[in-house]
Amino acid sequence: MAALEARPAPAAATDVFKRGKYTAKPITTCNAPKTLFIVTPDTEGTYPVLLFLHGYNICPCCYTNLLEHISSHGDIVVAPRLLSLCSLYGRPDINSAAEVANWLSSGLQSVLPENVVPDLSRLALAGHSRGGYLAFALALGNANVSMNLKFLTLIGIDPVAGANKCMKMCPKILTGVPHSFILDIPVMVIGTGLGGESVIGCIPCSCAPDGLNYAEFFNECKDNCLGFVIPDYGHMDMLDDDYCTNCIGTSIGAIMGSMCKSGKGDKTSMMECVGGLVVAMLMAHLEGETGDLDAIVDEPGIAPVKLEVMEDSEP
């Protein structure tokens, strides 16, 4: 066997995987169509806005570390609390997300710190798990509410469109046809390697089942999509360490946590990886600064955990 050559150190460099220069301030407000968890820079300035949709039965505050990481780089993150009772029927939450987006232009400024100004001409959309599905559904025009703002980019963090192939989210946006999504904005899909695995090997139950997870979302996007996989981590590993006790009811949170296979590595590094990818995407498409995103694509080894770049299977 030939000796393996030593791998050179990555030439690329980026600071998106580290906390940014701004102090991020969490705010909760009920003065909106839905209760909002907002994380904003507390320094005077004008900032882009990210609308973030949480996963099923996960409170937005369970993403505090992730959202603070994003906000510390100069973004206002608005996370509505979506409480649809039926996990497979997405229309009410899609409509609620659209209503919150419409509210931003008239209501967001009033709940932000003094001299912090939202720039809604630079608006992005993201979501995790079921929230990732909702984000795609909203961007694809599935809301029954007219939108008065335009999203400039879309990010799905381990998006999931159902419990299994017999229990898909409605509306059913996945078609199984490559490149079928009609999206005219740049897209990023972030997947986890353990999300599709069952905690109990003999029971075919996972938090992000094959055919309904990040791989299918990426497959149905067009060539304006970047895809990344974090192979050694699971579906919930980017959440705060104590998310199980902060979810809607500790019993539900505990059940959800026990169903999702988790990686054995450091969870903070996983969160920083996801946060850094989101920041790089926002910088590229809201700020016009592509250097960090290009560096990650060219050398994914600069991420704090193992990171793989997905390749389109279709020409």
C-alpha cells in the first residue's frame, strides 16, 4: 500500500465560524401576529433581517446560541413561535410565517433597541427541520397570504417534509423530480449525516427520514443551490444543550430528543459550523461579500467539524 501523503493545512481562512464583533441581544415580544423571539445586534446601525422558522415542538429560544452566533455578525434574526397542533398540516404555519413577514415593515422597528434599524430590502428566510420545510413552502408561494416583501435567499437546515413516505407534510412540495423547485433566489441546504438514522436500529424511525430530508430538498433545487452535509452529527445537535427542557412541555422535548440520533462530538462546534454556514450565505447574498462562502466551498476543512460539499447528481 502506498504511503498516504500528508494533507496540507487549508489555505483558505474565514471568521464566520467564530462569534462576530457585535453583542447579540435577545428580545421576546407579543406585539406581532405571533410571539417573536428576536436576536439583534445592540450597536447602532442598519442591519439585514433573517426570518427563522423553528422545528416541530421546539421553542425558538432553544436556538439561542445559534441565533446569537448569526446575529453577532450583523444580522437581525426574527423567529416566530409557530404552534400548529397538526405536525403534518403545514398551511396554517406557512400563512402565519407570511403574516409575520408582512408585519416586519410596520412593526419590527418598534421592538428593536434605539438606533438599531432593520433593512428589509435585505431579507432572508431560513428554517430547521419542519421549519425548513415551511421555509421552502413559503418561498415556493404556498401561503394563502399575499407577501409585501421579497426574500433574497433561502436556507434549509436539515429540512424535513414528513414522518415517512406515507405521512408527508401538506402541502406536498417534494415531487421526487430533480430540479423541480421553481425558485429564483439562491438556496443553501445543510444536512446532517445522522439525521436519517434510527436511535434503535431495528425500528425504522428517524427524525429526518430518507426521501423526505435534506438530500431530496437539495435534489429538487436547481443550479442556484449549495448543499453541505455535516456527517458526524444529528438532527438536533445544533440546538442549545438544554433544549429538551425548554421545548413545549418537558415530556415532548424529552421524547423528541430521545428519537433523534446525536453525534458524539462537541455540540458547540456543530452549532458554530451551522451558524457559520448561515452567516457566509447571508454575507454573500445580502451584503455582496462572497469571500467567506467561496472559501468554505473551496476548502470545507476550515469548518470546526467535518463538512462535506454536496454535488448535484443531475447534469
